[in-house]
Amino acid sequence: MRSERKKKPDREAVAEACKALSSPTRLKVFEIIRKGPDGKRGCAGDARPAEAPADSVCVCEILSEALNVSPPTVSHHLKELRNAGLVEATKCGQWQYYRTRREALEALEAYFAVTGNKIKREKI
């Protein structure tokens, strides 16, 4: 019986994720989503919908951060993060709630762990 190995991360997916995170503003948006709701930011003054994932951030919370970009630009960055598979969105009423995709973060972690191990071996 063959032993199972962890699947190597898809290079194209890793490249797409790195490309998406190469914009400083997009990286900041990603960091806001990755941190999750902090309780300080309100969701347009309304109570958080029960169907919104607990670890998600409302788009209005992202817009309330000092990003120094217009709402359409934030929407564009969110679209790029979704297209790269880094975040997912859930629509609750009129608002979108964003959270990171665990699988995408694990794939990046696996890729860089393998790369880091290779670099360590080459130094020896």
C-alpha cells in the first residue's frame, strides 16, 4: 500500500495568490479580513446578521479603515482577492461578509515551508 503524501501546492495557484498580494493596498485589505472582526468596527450601525460567518468581516468594516482609496477601488481589490482564491464572500442582506479561505492559506504555508527547507539544505 502506498503511503499518502501531502499534495504539493499548485504553482499556478501560489503564483496567483502572490500576484494578488503584491499590491500594498490589496495586502492591507487582506490583512483586515485575515484579522477578522474586532468588535470596534460597527457594521453600518446595524446588528450583525446571524447568518454572517462568525470569522467574517463586513465590507463596510473594510471601507471604514483608513485605506485612502475609493469604495470602487476597494471593491476591485476584493474581487482580485476572490479571483485568486484567497477570500470568500457571503451575502447577508445588502452587505457582503469576507473571510480568508483556510485552504488557500494552508497551500501558501506548504509552498513556502517546502521552499524554506530547500534553502536550508542548500546552505549546508
